[in-house]
Amino acid sequence: MWKFNIDKFSAMIEVWLQFHQLTNAELAELAGIGVSTLYQMKSGQQAPSMAQFMAILNVVQMPPELFFRKELPNERRG
């Protein structure tokens, strides 16, 4: 089973923002989402919809597989 890695997503987006000297608000605008939605996604408070996730990845030009990890059966939490 593959699991979304919110920590890696948050870290990689922060690195991208710093490298391009952009703000969260600017990234949100470029991706066509609300800045509060972006904050919630980065903090893990809200899971991104596939459309939101792909919109962000299209802006930052990163492949989606960067943000998923293989979860072993004994790692699952109930």
C-alpha cells in the first residue's frame, strides 16, 4: 500500500518556495487554490483533492511519486 507523505510534501514545497523566492499566497494563486487550503494541506489538516494536488505539482514541476511511500503491512495503524 502506498501512503501520502505529508512531511515530505511540506518540506519540498517549502524548499521550492524559498528557491523561487515566492510566498505561500503566490503559490496558491498560481495553482488556483486558496492560501488557507494550501496551509491546511501543508500542515496535514486537510488532505488535498487530486485536482488540488496536481495543480500544485504542475506549478512546482515535481512528479507525484515523490510524495508517496510504500507502507509495509506491519506499519499500518488502525
